Amino acid sequence: MSSTALTFTVGLIQMRCAAEPAVNLERAVARIYEAARQGAQVICLQELFRSHYFCQRQHPDVFDLAEPIPGPSTDALAKAARETGTVVVGSLFENRAPGLYHNTAVVFDADGSTLGLYRKMHIPDDPLYFEKYYFRPGDLGFRTFDTKFARIGVLVCWDQWFPEGARLTAMQGAEVLFYPTAIGWHPKEKAEYGAAQRDAWRTVQRAHAIANGVYVAAVNRVGHEGDPAGGLEFWGTSFLADPAGVVAVEGSTDKEEILIGTCDRAKMLDVRRNWPFFRDRRVDAYGGLTKLWGGEEERR
């Protein structure tokens, strides 16, 4: 059962990734301890923090990076959660069975126990984001986890562009939505489109906070990865937005940082009383959302 305290504190770990998984795991665990020392109670790592963002290319050898859950990385994260007394969200490349892989976030409670998994539901297939080659879409649905400090929702990266996922997670009582993320600029596009792309990313997530009256935390990586002449330049900018969409804390575009932010339940209550979107929803009129495209049957 989550705490009834008025506030809880989140820690967002924005990292630059090395080529060696063991190095990244060691650094991530060290940052969990540091975030705990800074007062974080619920700590989230970035998407696929154990490695470079490998989905820039399609090659069967990359599947060797996947690992079972439970496995060595979950053991290390569970130990860190237990020893620091914090909730930890870790994003892993899950080897579920031979030939079956997921992009999976694992939630550990403050005693080190595993509360459950969230498997990424929306899988992109874009230049340098060839995730459909590696991941099967999640089969666990949208979930919340009742941790020691808060009821949290976890979604992953591409999920952050879809209002349906945020809504369904908030409807289960999530007080904060965490989005472990790996997103950046194609360097050749940055000058012309970079500012607009990053602004759209921030805006859509702030909109989730507003529309659902919840806190939203995006946790992104930094650094250039991939082909030196191309690749991806990850734009960091990890942030926590409050239920009114105001950005409470935000990281830089290029530095490793631990961001600490406070979530206030009284703020959630005040926003929801003044913007009663859940009260005014017309659930009787939303059946069309289960269709791929509206009006097709009527036109046939």
C-alpha cells in the first residue's frame, strides 16, 4: 500500500551510455545510491540503459544483449532498491523465450521485491529507430504499481506520444507517469527541425499531465551514439511536469544529471477539482476509439 504522506520525491537519472553493458549497469546502480542520498524515493532510469541504443541498425547479433527477467540486471537493481529503501524503475531488453523479446520496464519496491513488469506497447519503425525488428509489442496492457511511496504508472518512450496509454494508466489511479526514453536528433535534421521536434516531445507529455491531472516524468539519455557521420544525438531534457503541465525540474540537452523533484498530492487534488476532466468525460461516446479509423463502416 502506498504512503498517505502529502508528498513524495522522484529521482530521474539522465546518463551517457558506454559500449559495455557491465559498465552501464555499474554506473546506473551508483547513480541510484546517489539519488537516494539526495532524497529521492522513487527513481527511474532511462530506456535500455544497459547499452547504446542498438535499434539504429538491424542485426541478429544484437539479440545477444537481451537477458531474462529475473536475471543479473534485475538482481542488481533489486539489491540497490533494497539497500537504499527506494522504488526503482529499470528498462531492460527482455529475453522472454528463444526468438521472443520485449522492451520491458521492471518496477522494484523499496524492499527490493519485484512488483511487476510493463512491456512497451507501441513499437516504432523509423529511420534509426528499428524497434519492430527486435521487440514484440507488450501483452500486459497499461498498468499501475502500488509502491511504498506512490501509485505509479510506467510507459516507455514511443508510448509517450499516445494519449490513450496515458489516460488508461491514469484511470487506474497512477499519481505519476514515468516514461523511460531514448530519443534524439538525426544530426543532419537538427538545424532545421531540432527545436520543433524537442518542443513537440515536451508538449505532448505536458499535455498528458494536464489532461489527466497527474505528474509526468520523462527520463532520457544524452550523448551521440552510432555512426560518427550520422547516428543519433540524444537530447536529454529529462523533466518532471506537475498536474497543471508546469515543468518543475528539467535537465540539460547534453549533460549527465540526477534530477530530483517533489510530487504533491494536494496539487493533484486542487488541479482535478478545478479542471474536472474525469467528471466530464463522455464515456458513452468514445466507442470509436477502438476502431483503426473512424467512419469506414458508414462509407461502405
